[in-house]
Amino acid sequence: MVVDNADGEVLALECNCIHADNNPLQHAEQVGIRVAMARLHAKRPREVGTPVEQYYKNPLFMAPGTAPEDFINRGCTLYNTFDPCGMCAVTLLVCYMKRIAYLFDNPQFTTVYNDMRQYFRGRESLKEPLALLEDGDDTPLRKGSRLIRVMREKVKHLEESGTPLMTTVDRYRDELQQAAVLLIETEIDHLSTSGEERERNVRTLHGIKRLCNIN
Ligand SMILES: [Zn+2]
């Protein structure tokens, strides 16, 4: 999923299409980036006089700023299932993605993004595991965080016992069903943010639900 940090719009929500397309390059990130880019071309078209090289450094997926809040409020964030593979890490650097937040570790590729960043100087980008809410009440967002913690443990355990990482999610029918129910149950009132941040979160929640055909 690619989200415009500036206004919370969900620019793309895509999945791995390797099998559907008989194409080894169709990792979810590759598909998502291209869909999001087409939307950004329409939303923030390149102005006359702006060179393409300048356009993709700002304002496509990137916007300047290295303060912690800049990675939340500016440019775009790609949310993905696994810490990206080598091909996708480089792709994300080439297209100047501001922030990447992933659900599950990918031990095989954990250092690639930061290693490659030295070849792509000047990238004000950040890759980090998705932050979760503290445990507490039984609101859908806290239940969702709890569910992700459980799944992180299971992914780690399966991966360590020899299950190929990309197939571990196939074992989570129950958890994924619970996640779908939580998404359906999550309403605007459950959001804990306020002000502009809340407006963005509302837009993101509506965008996810719309793309998942949830009313
Ligand atoms: Zn990949």
C-alpha cells in the first residue's frame, strides 16, 4: 500500500502478481509503486519548466526534510508485508520513496536498503518496522496490533524452522480472517489522532475500506 503522507490518500493497494502474470518481477512493491506513480502523475503533474530529474526528487514520492515528523507528514509511505527484497529496496531508492514501513522482518535482506543507500546519496528516506499500539483496551486498532504481534512471532518461528518466508503467510488463514473482521469493525471514532493528523487518518481508513470493497 502506498499512502500520500501529505493528505492520507491511499494511492495504491496492490499484491504480489508473480503467478497471475507469469512474471518474476511482479513483487507487490513493484506493482504498487507503478499504480501509485500513475495516480501521482495525475494528482501532482510535472509543471512546465521542471526537469523530470527534479520532479521525481520532489514532489513525486519524496519531499525534503529529515525531522522525525517529516517522514510521517511529507512525501509518501510504502507499507508492505515483508522488509523488501534486494530488487525492491533498490527500486524504492531509485524512485525516492520517503518512508517504508513493513510488518514482518526479512532476515535475508534486512541490511540491503541501508547498504544500498550509500550508492544513492542524498536520499532522505527511512525504512522501519511498522510501529504498533501498546496493549490495552479492546478497540479494533489495539486488537489489530495484538494480532500483528502474534503473527510476527509465528512468522519468525516458521522462518527459523525452514518454511520459506514468502509462504509463511499462507499459514495464517485464521489470523487473516480476524484481521478482515477488525478492518470492517474499525470506524472513524476508533482513531486516537486529532487535528490534521486525524483528517489524514480518516482519509486513509476510507481509502483502505473502499479498495477492499467494505462499505
Ligand atoms: Zn521484492
